[in-house]
Amino acid sequence: EAQVTQNPRYLITVTGKKLTVTCSQNMNHEYMSWYRQDPGLGLRQIYYSMNVEVTDKGDVPEGYKVSRKEKRNFPLILESPSPNQTSLYFCASSLEGGAGSPLHFGNGTRLTVT
Amino acid sequence: AQSVTQLGSHVSVSEGALVLLRCNYSSSVPPYLFWYVQYPNQGLQLLLKYTTGATLVKGINGFEAEFKKSETSFHLTKPSAHMSDAAEYFCAVITSGTYKYIFGTGTRLKVLA
């Protein structure tokens, strides 16, 4: 089944404790991206990747890191999480970004930072 | 710069009534436009998309949207609401050659029995 898989679904952590949210897609998509969803703000793009080893900042990249060493995986790293990063996070992929390809979304990761 | 505005963060309709969710975009070049639906505790699913060609686009679950360049709009409609349509709906835009999908703030649809 074609899908985007995120793990974990729920994560509670403390300020400053490094964490990684994994994202994997099995559709051989070139484009992958991360979003955070906050009430009243919709989805805001954190980082995106056009292909392996090619990443760029979205609209809200501060406090996050990403890497794209393999085509299928695009982990999101919070080196020193803070409470304002408490949010619902989505990973998404598309065949090729920028060419009208629709995004396929994972089921989300709800992160709470205390 | 691209932007998307969804008018109405909450919309309520009676079961069987017309659904109209509004989306206006701002883009200096022809955009690609999408509507996504999000059910509770799930990711977003594609409802429909406009890339080029026919301006009236049909999607899943009886939804459709019309691209109106002169009004910079891409409103989502469904002739008859069903209880299962209750969800949050997002409009999104991307322009050719860019890699940033811009989402609206969402409209939560409530269907009344």
C-alpha cells in the first residue's frame, strides 16, 4: 500500500532533550516536506527536500533540522526542543514538488514539550 | 508572494444542504490549487486539484471546485451535505517552479442533522 509513515504518533518530552521524528515513504517520491499544524494557523512548512541531499527552509525552520540521505526517508530533528514547538507535525511527499503533484500525508505526530 | 485565504474558520450546514467553502489565493503566476480534507486524528487527504485545463474540477465524495482566475478564487462546493462530510478542509496553492506549498488556515465544516 502506498503510504507515508511517521513515528511516533504521540511524543511527550522535556525542554532541551533532543528528539527525532521519522518519516518514510514507499512511493519513490522525489519531494518530501514537514509541516506543523497549530489551531488557527493552518499548516506551515518547516523544511522541504527536492531530492536526496537537497533540502531547503520553509516558512518556520527555526529550531528544526532535517536530512535526506536516502530517497525514502526524511527525519525531522529537534536538537533542543522548547515548549513553543508543542504542535501537530505532518510529513508529506509528492512525486515532484513544484509541478502540481499533490501531497501525500502521514498520519501526524503530536508533540508535547514540557 | 503566494498566499491563501479561507473565509470562515467554521461553517455549519444542515444535512442535505449545499456546502460552500471559500478559498481565495494570491499568486503572480498561474497557480496549482488543491483542496484537502482532514478527519479527526488523521492526516490530510486530497479532495481535488486544479493544474491546467478545465476550470471546473471534480473530486472525491461528490465535491467539486471551480478555478476563477478573474476572481482569484477556488471555492469548494457539494450539492448535498452528508454527516460524513464533517471535517476540516484546507485550500493550498503552489506555483510552477517553486517548492513551497502554501496552505490556508482551514475551515471546519459541521453538518447538522
